Amino acid sequence: MFEVGEYVVYGNKGVCKVNSVGPVDIPGIPKERQYYTLSQVYTRGSTIFTPVDSDKVVLRRVLTSKEAKDLINDAAHMNPVWIQNDKEREQRFTEILRSADTRSLFEMIIALHHRKERRLAAGKKATSTDERYSHAAEDILFGELGISLGIARDEVKDFVIRTFEDVR
């Protein structure tokens, strides 16, 4: 069970802070059922109510600082696989976003970055679908890494790139 004040990742919504644990005063919701009341860290005014005992959406603690640094250091050894079929790729990317699995998100970002570089080198633009998935993955992963490392979310990408270059 998560504690009040703890940071968690809630599926594809990203990092949330646990505001309360207990029954909620919402008509139609049983008073005996326990809920987490979460607020999204990077989206103002957004409150999420989710049952403590629900397994429909991934709800997990954010990475520790050490886990975050280990993940970034391991990026040089990741070997993301590109799925050629558009529908299969979109389905897989949607699954990754829902799972909020940090390694899979990182590999997805790397794969999309490589594809963007290839397209730009060929004189083409990045596709809007690729950009949408890349942005969604970065929002989730970089938001979590920002909390874990104690830095602003918009500084995470540069931190990752510097660390990645140092590892090489």
C-alpha cells in the first residue's frame, strides 16, 4: 500500500502524488471501499481516484535515484527492436505506454529517435504518429526520472544525453 505524500506512476498518466488513502465522498461509490486520491504532478488540477485493490491500471512507486541512474547508464546497451508493420508497432507502443515500464519506454524513445534521424537524413520529416508516441513516452519516463533524480522534467533529456555520451 502506498502512503500519503509518496510519488507513484499511474499507467500512462505518469507521475502522481498520493494525496489521501481512504473512502471517497462521491455519490454512487461504496463508502467501505478504499481509494487512492492522486494528483498528477505535471498536470495542474487533475485528480485521479483509483481503488486501492484495483489491478486494471499499473500503479507503482517511482524509481529510486539509483535505479534511475542505472537505467540511464544501461541505455548504451539497449537494443530497441523496430516493428515494420505500422499497426503492430502502434499496438506495441500503446501497450508500452499503458505498462509504464521504464526500460520499454526508454527503448521506444531510442527506436523512435533512430527512425527520426534516418528519415531526416533521407530528406523526410518525422511522422506525426512517431512524434506523438515519442512525446507521450518522454512525458512518462522523463517525468519519473525527474522526480527520481530531483531535477526538473525539462532538464532530464539533456541529463540523459550527457550521461549517455559519458558512458560511450
